[in-house]
Amino acid sequence: MAQAGLFGDAAASPVSNDEKKIATLREQIRQYDYQYYVLDAPTVPDSEYDKLYRELQALENANPQLITTDSPTQRVGGSPLKAFASITHRQAMLSLNNAFEEDELLAFDKRIREGLGREDIEYAVEPKFDGLAITLTYENGLLTQGATRGDGYTGEDVTSNLRTIRAIPTRLHTTTPPKLLEVRGEVLILKRDFEKLNREQEARGDKLFANPRNAAAGSLRQLDPNITRTRPLTFFAYGLGAAEGIPMLATHSAAMDYLAGLRLPVCRERATVKGLQGILDYYQNIGNKRTVLPFDIDGVVYKVNSLSQQNELGFVSRAPRWAIAHKFPAQEALTVVEAIEVQVGRTGAITPVARLKPVFVGGVTVTNATLHNEDEVRRKDVHAGDTVSVRRAGDVIPEVVSVVLEKRPADARAFVMPTTCPICGSHIIKQEDEAIARCSGGLFCPAQRKQAILHFASRRAMDIEGLGEKLVDQLVDAELVHTLADIYRLDMGTLANLDRMAEKSAQNILDALEHSKKTTLARFIYALGIRNVGEATAKDLARHFGSLQAVQQADIEALLQVPDVGPIVADSIFQFLGEPHNREVIAALMQAGIHWQENAGKANTIGVLTGKTLVLTGTLPSLSRDQAKELIEAAGGKVSGSVSKKTDFVVAGAEAGSKLDKAQELGLVILDEAALLAMLPAAT
DNA sequence: GATCCTCGAGTTCT
DNA sequence: CTCGAGGATC
């Protein structure tokens, strides 16, 4: 057989008969794997396959020196890992820009035509799998590594798990393997396999998976490949990464044909189409087939087919300009509103919430959905008892889309805004010109007190780790904490007596409290929770006044001098600080030992970014959002939440959303993390 | 007075 | 992320 040379150089061995037999068996099994897992068209019964497999195993056991890593018997091996190693991708695994509406697609096609200066664009189109993006590395035809996408720059080494997936060849089907080939694709579980898997889970009394995607993700992230092996994972390739020694390829579709020739599974629904009409027809076509496809998809991907045209178009920040993912509309599900209750926020805001009969939508089970305010409830006309359509808007937050009026039961109850606070009984007051009703109880209201404490302890404020909702509930309900200052009076005796709190966790809380005492003036002002004073305003105040005393002594006139402080904000601050109770609490907090460097804000505001406004979007590869913000502020720059003409730079990371789109529309300078870091003075 | 820009506040689930 | 509303600007 022509391919015998691939198995290495053991020609003169005395076991050459076995060796030949082994080579034949491996080839046969690979062939059957290919037919079964890639073509989905088995040609032999399982029993025949098993027979060959056992035969190969026996021969290999008798001749262990002939075992090679690409043998079908070697798909499982190794012991469980402690953790996955981190892998830096040779070539970044980019994400695609998304389009939800037809006009976004029109804009995409227009950009392409204008960018290339021609009208006849050919697109390679394919379904967008709802699975996990991975990359496979083949060196000289052998699978040597597999990794998850991670943040696009570094991922996790899941090689031994990927080896268990029979659809993934451990050796490429070719006599002239490329020196290096990175294959990009998606690991997923077919719908029919998912149902079977869940039936098995149920029979064993194990937890059911919410959907094929979660099941695939969970299976791939198993530290023990022996578990992964039992999960029905499959794979589809959709692109190339780094490559050396591959044939010349002119188009994306030719690249896919090349991969198919190497016996990598590629999607059968892929096609090439001409122009905008072509992609719209394809979208329609796949949308119609969606439910009968064997796998879950969440949209369709369009890529400019010509690789030279792709090059010409290039990239914007992290996403290629020559491709776009056209997502299907968010899936909606029907459920019943069991009740409409209200929540009390930190400022006393009364928010109606729909308690829903649990419903599975967009990958999670939803039980609550905010209705924002009374007007919103009116507008949507939601009654308790109604059947409503629910979706997860903007990726995460559940939203009641509409009411199915025909299904309204006779005993459905309209929402009535309570007149008194359900927590403290104080009057609820709604200002004529405001959309939001508020509990007038102030800090007398336990709900508001709890929220005030949580805000005080939150990461961007005093950053007291461990002081979360559960603990605050207990502390307030047991009347152990009345004011913010009381939390610094907590001691071991009190804490260790609480539920779910032994000495160890109590000590952690005490340490966190101690740690939080060293802070900054801006954080402290923000932590107080003054109405209309958020992080940005707190920073402005700290910078302008320099000391707490100066802020406390300021009159309205003085407060108005602060940038971005107008009459309403000035009044909030003045009222808050004039309140004797608040003065006492602040004094007690200082007494407890809270301190900071006075005037810290005034220095070092001159840097390379002085006067510049930046906006962060998406996930950066190595910096957290807060870290990036700190770096920018240290260089004198300002980080803002929204993109406008006044924005100087937009720093975009993975999964960048609408802010990136807007930045592109406005033609702003877009940086990635590396470019940002390059602008900053070398870190010390 | 209108418009644009930014900030504050609230929110779900894993 | 999104809405609403406060502040700045013209």
C-alpha cells in the first residue's frame, strides 16, 4: 500500500507480518470512522467494526513497540489532568461581527463592494454552529494539539479530550501532509445524540444538560478524557489558521474542499452565492431548514470567498471586515406570569417584577423578568395570570415581549402599584414628572438599608470581599447592623454565631473589613451612596475639593463649580451632607479608621492621555476592564461608557458589541489591547 | 429651548 | 446593556 511509508521506518523488523496487518487494520478502521462519523453513512455493522478494533488492540498489545499516537486505539489514554494548560494561539482566533437586522447586512455588503470597488462579490456561506470554537494543530499530518478558543489569543489545551472525538482524524488522509496545518472549527453534539445522552443521564440519576451546547461545553472541559470519551461529541471544520506547505488556495470554498479531502468533517450545507440577494436567499433557506438540521445553529455566516479579496479588506480591530455572522432573531418562549411583585432598590425605587413559571429560553431557565416601572406594565398590559412571550434581550436580560391576550384567564389580575412599601410600610411616592415610584422610608426601610450596605461594600466602592447579599440580610434582619458604621464594629463573637459562618469565614470578613479601611476619597464618597452621585461624580468631587472636610463645608454655590455638577446633583450632595444622621455616620466611619491619602487625586493627572476620552468594549485578552481603566486614568485619560463624536479612542476586545459598531460608523480610532499598551508609558 | 452627551441606577443567571 | 434623566452646549 502506498501509504505504508507513513508509519515509520521499521522495514527490517522481524515482526513485519504483524506490522503489515496493523497498518491495514488501522487504515480500515479509519475508513469506517470516516464513513460513520464524517459522512454519517456507515457501511458495516458495529459488530464488524468492533471485531477489527479488538483485533488491532490484540496485535498492538503483542507488539507494543508498534503503537503510534495516531492509531485508532490511542484516542483514549492518559490520566485525568489537574488543570488545563494554557496555549497561545499561533494566529489569533477572531470573532465575527454580528448582524441581526437586514439593514446591518445591507451595510455589510455595501462596505464590501465599496472596499473592493466592484459589484460582483462571491460569498462563501455556511450555517453558524451553536457549539464551541476550537483549533486543531496537525504537524506533518499528525494531530499534535487541540485547544479551545478562549479569549481569542490564548485558550486551553484540551488535546486529550479532542482525541476522543472520532470525527476528528488523528492523522490526515494524504500522502503529502503539510508541515503545519491549523484547522478551526466547532465541537458540538447532534440533536439526536443530545436526547440520547440526556436519557442516559436521567437513567443514571445524573443531572440533565440544559441544551446541546452546554452538554458539549461541559464534556469538552472534563479533566478526565475517559469521561469525555463517553460523550457523543462531534466536530465540523470551518476555516484554516496558520499553515505551512499546503497547496495554493484561491478561495475559502477551495480551502474547505481541501479540508474535506483530508477527511476532516465539513458542513454539507455550505455553499457559494452571488451578492446580497444570494446571501438573503441562503438565510431564508437555512432558516426554513433550521428545525430539521441535525445540529443547533444560531445563525448563518457569510465570508467573501476570494482569499485575495479577504486580504484586501483586512481587519477592523478584532474582527475581519470580510465576514459577518447573521444571527437568527432571539428565540422566544411562552410562559405564565404567576405574580407581579415589587422590589425595593437602594434609592427606594419600586420595581415591578414578573415572577414567571420557569421557562427555558436562549440557553437558560428564566424565572424572573423586570417590568421596569408602572408605565411599562401598562404599556405591555401584563396581568398576573397572563401567558406571555419571553426572550433574552441584549444577550442576557430576560424581557417580557408581549402578552397573548387570547389566553388571558378570567381571573387575571391587573398590576396595582402598592401605596405602601411592602418591606417597611412607608408611603410610596411618585413624582409627577418621574417614571419611578419610590419608598419614602429612606434608611428606615430595611430593603434600602440592605442595598445601601451592599453598595458600600461593592467592589468599586469600599471593596469588602465576602460582605454579600446573604450576610447583609442576616446582619440587618438580626438588627446587628443599623448604619454603615456598624459594620466596622462587627467582631468574631457576633459573626461566628451567624448561619453558615464559622471561624474561618468570619475571620475572612474581619480581614476584608480591615483591608477596606485604606481607600481613596473618591471611593469613599461613592460608597456613601448619595443620590445622583456615581463613580464619575465622586471622582470629580474628590479631585476638585481634595479633602472630605472641604466637600462637607461646601455650599451649593461651591458645589456648582465642580465640572458636571448642576443644580440637581449639587442639591443631592448638599442635602445628604447636611443631614445630621449622615454626618454622624461619616464621623463614626472615620473614627473606625477609614483613611486615604489626602490630595491623592490632584497629582499625576498629566500623562500621555490627558484630555483624551476612551471607551472600552468587549473582553480584552489580558487586562480586566478595571485594570484597563486604571491604566488609562493613571495616564490622565478618561474612560467613558458610551461612544460619541467626542470619544478619542475606542479600545475593543473580544465579543465587542454595539459600541464597536458605533465607533466604526463614526470613523473613530479603534485600538486593541496591544495598541493601547503601546501608547502608555512602560508599566513599572 | 432643543439637542447631544454622559452618568446613574437597575437587572438576570451561572 | 439599556433607559431615563441631569448637565453642557449651542
